[in-house]
Amino acid sequence: MGTLGLDSLSRRYGGTVAVERVDLEVAEGELVALLGPSGCGKTTTLRMVAGFVPPSSGTVRIGGRDVTRLPPHARDTGMVFQSYALFPHMSVGRNVAFGLEMRGIGKAERETRVREALRLVRLEGLEDRLPRQLSGGQQQRVALARALVVNPAVFLLDEPLSNLDAKLRAEVRAEIRGLQQRLGLTTLFVTHDQEEALTMADRLVVMERGRVRQVGTAEAIYARPADLFVAGFIGRINVLRGRLEGPGRFLAEGPTGPAATLPCPAATPPARPVLTIRPERIGIRPGAESGIPARLVQTAYLGPRTEYHFDLGTPGSGPVPLLAIRDTPGPAEPLHRLRTGDAAGLHWEAEDALLLPDDPA
């Protein structure tokens, strides 16, 4: 297996910047996810690593070797495409063997390696079927086997689950992660689905407009996002605008005036701070006597969890929405009796909130 290094990797199309100076080190056996909205540059970055898109500047290293100018077949990578890209006229066995044929591997070794690759993805006995005779999940496994059979130093995945339904996506997601860990594959994975990234990756690279906004573990990025874009893209978060009243006190403001004083960290704030708090960190007590006064606007039942949409606003401030998410209460619990329009007291620890610089956009 190998390592992967990107040094100031950039791609421009005329005056348009698709990827701007990406620096990244992927350790041997690590799975790193490139995550971001459509058009953020994540797939272009992956294709530069694979050799399908030449960089405008910068370097791609695999196992410490500069492969920036090498063609795709000489890079020692295996890639799984979003569309699977299976040859419809070839059997499963021939699809999987294609990369080995291109590398000049002899027939006997090809057959052995194809059998082993199909065993890894649980498709033994389907060598003679055509892609159209397979389910979507089976076609995805063929694409995985075709990438694995060449024993790549770096494994590349371009949104490989986007064509699957939700239940199958969860199953294949677990299978890919299990294979990656069992085989110790150095992997770069592109997705716009934050759940996929959070559950599969050792580290996340959050991108926007061709630039890297933050790199870190899922836990670190979720708990301590670098900016409002990352905070809003990874998970759900409340963003409250206003001003600091003093250490540990933030005055939230509505469209027409000040609304409520809220707990916040006492650390040195950024310029133009906004208060952010994850919905699951907010506690709720029926009645406004204890905590931050709020009025329940709406609830949304999600099975094991329930969303509570509150308004912190006062008659002089206008609406100040706030979302709290809690475990769905049982019939004997006080929250079970909370109804739309009822008063509630909200609370959270100051350290659970985060002051971030306001987004100039």
C-alpha cells in the first residue's frame, strides 16, 4: 500500500478556478473523504489524483513518487466511478479482468485474481452474467472488484453510492468501509452526503468553491467548525446574530430589536461574532420559569427523536427561531405534554455554544 500527497494542487479553466491550492497528506491505510456541495471541486481533485484531469499547477505524489504527469494506468490507483462505468457487453468476469489485461497480466494469474476479487465482494459464481442481469447493488460490487483486483496503492471512490436507494446505500457503505479497513487500503472518497462522510471517513476535507475550508476528524469538525460554512454544512446548527453583552453573555437580536441574553463561551471572541449551538445540546423544560424563555412553534416527530422549533423573540424584537432536538419523550415525561404555543425554558452549557465570525456573504 502507499501514501497520497497533494501539494498546492490547482486546476483552472480559463479564468475560472475549479480547485485552488489543495494541500493534503493521506496516510497509508487511511480513508479521507472530500466533502462539499456540488461544484466545490472535490471530483476535479479526485480526477487529478487519478490522472484524468491534468492539474494547472501543483504535484500529486503516490508512495512518495511524483506521478503528476503519468497517465492513469501508470499511477497504481483503482477507481470506482459514480456511474459504475461497467462495459455492458462484457461479463462480470471480463469487466473485473479488464484492468489486469491492460497491465499485461497472464491469463492464469488473471483468473486467480478475478476469483479472489469477486469473493471479497461476495459475487462468487456470477462471473458469466452481464451487468444488465445484476441489481444495482451487485453492479456496484462489480465496480469495486474491478478497482480492487489491480491491488492499487491508492483506492479512489467518486460518489459510488449515489445511485443506490437509502437502505442499500447503508448496506454497501458498511461493506466498503469493512473492505477498506480489512485490506488496509489508502482511500480518497468523494461525497456530498455528510452522513456517508461522518460514518466512513477517518478524516474529512470540507471544500467550498475550490478551496479547502477545514480538515479534521468528524468529531473535531462537528464540535469545532472553523467557520459558518463548515458549521452549516456538517450537521444542523442554530445561528444567532446579535452582540456580546460581556464575558459569557450574548444578546440575540431579532429583525426589530434585542430578544434574549444567552450563555456563550467567555473566550476572546472573533470580530463580528455570531452565536452557534447544535440543536441536540439544548435542554428543554416546560414553563418559562427556569431557563431562557421561549415559545414552542412546531414539533416534528422523527421516531426516536423529536424536533422542537422555538421562538425566542419578544414583542419588540420580532421572531428569533431556535431548533432543539431531543430523544422522543415517553407518556410520563413532562415534554410529552408540551404543545404548540406553550412556554418553555431552554438551557445549555456555555461551552456547548461556539462564537464564530459572521459570514460576510
